[in-house]
Amino acid sequence: MNDSTTAPPDTLLFITSQCGYCPSVLQSLGELVKLGRIGRLEVVNVEARPDLAARYNVRSVPWIRVGEFELEGMHSRAELEQWIDRSGNPQGLMDYYSEHLAQGRLAKVTDSIRRNPAHLTALLSLAGHPDVDLNVRIGVSAVMEDFAGSELVQQHLPEVIALSRHDDPTVRADACHFLALTGSPAAIPVLETLNEDADSTVREMAGDSLQELRETLQA
């Protein structure tokens, strides 16, 4: 739930006159505004303002933005309230990324992090959960690869190093890959340590990542 001192999120809704689900979503959001669960509701008709639809990359309606979350399709009032509760909450952001990655929507997560670089922390936190769904774990790696060698990934090197010390070998193995993606010389001693890990999979990943990183630095 949102902290009582946190301002309710603003909401943006894109609709069309032909959309069968839009009236229901609009009604739910209107009720939530009246209850104070939403600070402000802005409604845009795509047919009247295609320029705004293009700006927000709206491809289907109803399209809803609740705080930092972008949602597509029909959502019940209960579902909308759930996303309101998650807004401004680190766990909520992890849930948002997890759902997108589980459904293969990697571009959504990548775009979100590009707009909000600090949100990379939530992605790395997902990687730190050993029981996370395999599709989500693969998705995290794919998104990280999109930012390979960037200043953003290098800034989060301390968090990646923390993952490399996790109790679970699956998390440590993923951390090896992320360390190589940083393109940072500071990752070399960490990988050298992981190259002597008790787990054979981690050692193998560390060796491959160490070679990859050294080739990147020599290029």
C-alpha cells in the first residue's frame, strides 16, 4: 500500500470512440478520483489527438498510465487500485517489471529504465530473487544486455557485486554475466574471485565472463 503521506498518483487514459472497454475503465478511474485514490485524471481521445498518442507510443486502447506504470487493455477497478497501491513502492516496480518480463515485453522494461535510470535497481533486485520465474530471469539478462557498457550499468556496479556474493549460485552466475556487461576494469577482480567459486556453473560463467570483459577492454 502507498504510505499515507504519499500523494496519490496522477493517471493518464487514452481512449477511442470505438473502444468497447474504454467506458468501463473511464468510469472506474473517475470513481477513484472522487475517492481521492488518484490525484488527477487526464483523458485523451486518440482520434482527436493522434499526436499525443504517438508521443506516448500508444498502440492499443484503453491505455492507462498510473504513476510510473503503463497498462494496456481492460483492467477492473480492483486491478487499477492494486496498481495505485504499487505506485511509488519499490516492490510495486519489481512486480511491474516481473509481469512484463514474464510476458516477453522486454521493450517496455527497457524503455521504462531509459526514462527512469534509477529503476535499474528494481531490475537487479529481481535478479537477486532465486525463486524468480525463469522467463523473468532470462528477461532481466536480456534487458541488461541492452545497456551493456553504458554509464548506467557501471553506476550500478556495487549492486552487481552484491549479487555476486549471494548465497544462491544461480544469482551468482547471473552476476558474472552482468559484471562482464559493465565493461568496467573494476569487475575483473570480482570475476577472478568467482572463477574459484565452489559451484561449477558459477566458475564456468565467471571464466567466460572474464574472457569477454578482457576482450571488451582490449578492443
